[in-house]
Amino acid sequence: MIVRMAEIEIDPGRIDAYNALLREEIEASVRLEPGVVFLFAVAVKGCPHLVRVVEGYADQTAYEAHLTTPHFLKYKTETADMVRSLRLVETDPIALAAKDRNAG
């Protein structure tokens, strides 16, 4: 499994537009791509322009396929002038668990 973190700084005047595009991209990725295991986006408390995305992919092939999807390319193109900085952090997963929010 591939797990990465993206540390993103957004133009403070464009946060709402950026967040809308990010939500759209994440929803499409999880719904349409079997190799996308999870995508979680959060903002640093008190700093809505500092976004962190934790990404989980089944394997390297799934990650590479994700980068070529229409919804990801739309997100990258339409947010390019909103992003002030982007740092990708590679990780070694230790323990990953989540509850099924739809389970009783």
C-alpha cells in the first residue's frame, strides 16, 4: 500500500473555491477508482489556508493511474493558481484502521 501526505498552502483569498474543487476531486476519486483506498483532507486548526491531504492507494500502479484521471487533472489545472506551495511526504504505513461509518 502507498500512503502519502500532501502539505498544501492555499492563497487565503481563494480558500472556498479551492475547497470546493478538492471536495469534488476526492469524491470522484474514491467513487470511481478502485485503487484509491482513502483520501482525507483537513485544514490546520485556525489556519484554513494550510491544507493537509492523507492519501492511500492500493499500490504504485493505482497511484500512477490516479494521476492521469480526468477528475485529478481538472483539479490540478483549476487549482494551479490557488496553490502557493505543495510538499509531498512519502510515508511507511505502521497501522491503518477506520470504522465503517455506514455500519450499525
